[in-house]
Amino acid sequence: MLYTSERDKLRQFYVDCWKKARMGLPMEAMEQMVARVIEMHPEYHAMLENEKHLGNEYKPEDGETNPFLHMGMHLALQEQVTLDRPQGIQKVYRQLGEKLGDVMATEHAMMDCLAEVLWIAQRDQTEPDEQAYLQCLHMLLFKH
């Protein structure tokens, strides 16, 4: 099955990045980004060091969070902020970061908006609504 094969390759990439980081090996820019996100999540370290967990399904209905999806959301947010796409996300990230005083708390708050917009787009089979996303992000500034 293509999905499983691609999923497993992506998960193995996370494992390999973490291994390189722990061993102090040279890393490409993307590997460094992944390693930084992993470093921020010590709760995932043991799982990434024991490859038998790579095939886990992580079902939300069982109360599980998919660590690979979670880390991927961090990477997506970081990329959006770097590119300022949607336009204005850099400013929200900076302002929310100043309020919360913590990169992880900032990204976790913003991930709720990203997840919601992606879920709606998937449900409706449309492109993610950037304006709804920015509106949700701006609302975070008033909540925090």
C-alpha cells in the first residue's frame, strides 16, 4: 500500500534525523529543523529511539496523539512563519510569542487554528481558507 510505504518513509526520516542529532553527525537544513522540533518534545524521544513504534496507528478516538502529525504541524507552522504565508502570520507569531513567552506554547496555540482549517478543507474537499486561518490566529491574541 502506497500510503503505508510513504508514511513509514516519513517516520523513518524523523528517526534518522534524531539519531544524527544525538550522534552529532552533519545534518542538512531540513534535518536540523526536524531535530529541533524533536528536541522540544522529550516525550517522543524514547519512541523515536525504538523503531518498533513506527507502525502505530495513533487513533484520536482512542485518545492518542499522532506524534509525527504533531511534529509535522510544528514544521508547517515554522515554514509558514519563515515565508510569511499566509501574509501576516509572522506578525501574529511574534506578537503571540511575546504574550506567551515560549516558542512551544506559541506554536501549540497556533496549531489549533491550523488543524481546524485543514480539517474543514479536508471535510469540504477545498483548499484551506487562509483568511479563516488568519482570523483564527488573530483571535488567539485576544485569548492569551
